[in-house]
Amino acid sequence: MARCRLTAVGTTAVAHLALVLVTGSVALLGDTVHNFADALTAVPLGVAFRWAGGRRPGRAEDLAGVVVVLVVAASAAIAGYASVVRLLEPRPVGHPWTEPADRADRAHETLAHHR
């Protein structure tokens, strides 16, 4: 079940990335980075709990927590860098595909909420 949700969230993140490449929107880029990070944080936690094999997770869970924090920090750094670059080199805003991007984001949020 968790693998299915991870696949669904990852799929919406890929769809979002395609829209970012078409629209060039930094706001969508920041959200896409967040979506990928959201999907990827499930991986180390799943590995930690499988590795523990029903025993107390202990160290495996601690290491998974460190990986999750690093993924979140990296996604924040990427989104922050892209935002600063766009502030220094502004481009016109608006593209007809931003509405489908919003729908893809809503689908991702729905899937992530039920994870």
C-alpha cells in the first residue's frame, strides 16, 4: 500500500516537473522540488523499518531521520536559489499551462495527505 502511494506521489511530481519545464515558473519549480522531497522521504523510513525487521528500529530510524532532514534542507536550498536567481533576472509571468499545474499540485497534495 505504501509503495503504491509512493508511486502515485512520485508520478504527480514527475507531471509537475514537465509543467515546470514548459512554463518556466519558479513557483512551480519550488513546489515540484517539495513534491519530490516529499516522495523521497518515504524511502529511508521504509528502509529503516524493513531493516529493523520488527525489532526496535533504534539506530536505523535515527539514520533515516537524518536523511529526511538532509532531503528537506536540500529542497529548501534548491528552491531558495531558484527564487533568488529569478528575482535577479525577472521574466514575464503567465502561461496557459499554469492551471493544469495547479490541478497536478492539488492531486499531489491529496495523495500526500492520505499517505
